[in-house]
Amino acid sequence: MLTVTILLDSVEKVQRFVSKISRYSCGFDVECGNSCLVGLFSLDISRPLQLTVNGGESEIEDVLRDINEFMQY
């Protein structure tokens, strides 16, 4: 399990993000503050989000490569 900060500040980014993570069989949790989100399209896209990836080490590495454009450092 690994948690990273992401920013999805446009509808296009949300769509690209969903397309990328839907390729993986591991689980994903997205939180905004202390609230777990039901759907990415219902979030406040102006704020950074916490993404938790629940998977094996090699799969997490692949996910991080795929979502690098959305990550906040």
C-alpha cells in the first residue's frame, strides 16, 4: 500500500486518470481531506487529493509510472 498526492484540476485530467488506473486490478482509494470520495467526478478539482494504491510492489511501481503526470511533489 502506498499513498501519494495527486491533482486532477480539469475534467480532461479526471478522464485520463480514470482511464489509466482502470487498467490495473489493484484497489484505489481517493480522499479529499478526511472524506473518502464516492466518484471522482463529484470532487472539488481545485484541491489536491490523496490516492492510496492497494497492490503488490511491482504493480504499485507500474501505477506510479502511469500516473506521474498527476502527482504532486
